[in-house]
Amino acid sequence: MFRLTSWIAIRAAAVLTAAVAALAGATPPASAQSWPQRPVNLIVPFPAGGGTDAFARPLAAQLEIQLKQRFLIDNRGGAGGTIGASAAAKAEPNGYTFLVGAAHHAIAPSLYPKLDYDIEKDFIPVAVIAMPPQVIVVNPGKVEAKTLAEFIAYAKANPNKINYASAGAGTTHHLAGELFKILTQTQLNHVPYRGAGPAMQDLVAGHVHAMFDGLGSSANQIQSGALRGLAVAATTRSPAIPEVPTSAEAGLKGYEVSTWYAVFAPKGTPEPIVDQITTEIRKALDADAIKEAWKKNGSPTPTLVRADFGKFVTSEVARWGKVVKDAGIKIEAP
């Protein structure tokens, strides 16, 4: 009896062990369990207060509502956004670090040949979140011109006396200014900053005269009267500042420049997580709060995600590479 009882006990234990093992096997490994289980880091490669921030922060707040988890903004400015992008490229691809990049990152490859990351190879394109047009703005206390034509006339009569700020060498602000100089045959002085936020602060304070900025960081300043908008570099006027004419309406044809902001994942990030954050971003962009914020900042709601976004990045790298070459811009490695 003792032996039979012992055998039954051993057999029961074996069955129980097998059942537990089977149950454990049915549970996904930790890396594939419900995401996110802890705060997610969004690296914004520019200082706070710029155009990237204007779209990244509302998006982060909406994602927190949807996913019931913190989305932390990590501002890492410098070198036209390449320092923050480099940090994101080297981050562990575990779904807890993403890059909120911009059009500047499609420009950087033609300006910085020694970059330690490749925007096309070291990242997974997730989704474009905003595409606001550029706008030519001036400090009304520093520039008397009320129209774009008056501004161009003054610039031609006073070569190298107008200083224009940018978010950094090689950013869309910088190249928009260089394109303006080429089209108008004027001479302006470029003053690079470590992001659109610091550049905007100095423009509002009157330390520089003008800026070729994205509406994300200029719309509020124009609406408040702190800055004067001379022209929107788009084919249609912006609902955010309908009183400001397009560049063509203001007499400068062919001057169309827009920027874009987007989310990238470090290469190697698990596909299920990339799929999930893509879905959540699309859901966020459809939220009323985001639509209202985007309208106020002069941006339409884009729909480019994943493969289509990747193709767009490739086309942007080629497009801006040509502008850099034609303008003869050379920048030392960051």
C-alpha cells in the first residue's frame, strides 16, 4: 500500500508540474507582454519651446490618456538635432525609447558626412505627426517693413544688416533662409541657435531681426502681436493666421517650404510594439484635443505611417541634399 500510495503521489505531482509548465508556456515572455509596463521616453532633439515641442508634448499627453502610462519628453538639443538623434539610435530597442524627429534629420546626412547614425538605416519609421508650413516672421520693433515686398526692398538696400535666427545650422529654418536669399538675391546674416525655442526667445526680445520659422512655434507669437508674419511659405493661407498672405500672394513665387515632425523607433524595436504605437498615434491624431491643438499651430493632420513614411524620408533626404548642394552650404561635423 505504501508503495502504491507513494507512486500515486509522485504521479500526481508530475501531472501538476506538467500542467503548470504548460500554463507557463501559454504566457507570453516578458518582452512581448502588454506594452507599456513603465514610462516611455520620447527624445526630442531640440530644447524646450520649439516647434518639435509644440507637437510632441500634446501628443505625449494624449498617449498617456490612451495607454494609462507616462510618456516623458527628454529634450536633448544641439548640432541641428543630431545629438539627440544619435542618443536615440544608440538606445536599447525595447519599446521604451523613441525619437521625435523632424525634417532637419533628412537634411543632416548631406551636411554632416561623419554622423554616427543613419536616419534611414538605424531607425524604424513609425508615423509623421505634423506638417506645418514655414512662415517668414520679423520683430516689429526691429523691422519697420509691414509687407514681404517692403522687407525684400530693405534687405536689398541694406545688405548684411538683417540677422535671421534658426534652430541650428542645417535645420529647415536655416535652409529656408538660404533659399529665400537665392530667390530674392539678398544678403542676410545667419545666426544659428541650439533649437527653435532659444531662437524664438531672442527674436521676440529683439536680439535678431527675422526668422524663417515653422508655424508650430510662431503661430502664438503672431497671434499675440509679438511678431509680424510677412508670408506663409505654402500654396494656401493657414487657418491659424488667415490674415498672413502666402509667399506667392506677397510677390515671391516658388517659395514653398514646410517642415514635418515624426516618431521613429530605434532599429530592433519589437515589431508588435512598433505596430501598437503606430496604432495609438493614429488614434491620438484623431482625438479632438489634438486636432484643435494642431489647427492652432497651423498644421494639418498627416496620415503617413510605416513604409510610406519611410519612402517619404528617403525622398526628403534626396530633396534637401540638392538644396544643400545648390546653396553651397558646408558645416563642420557636430
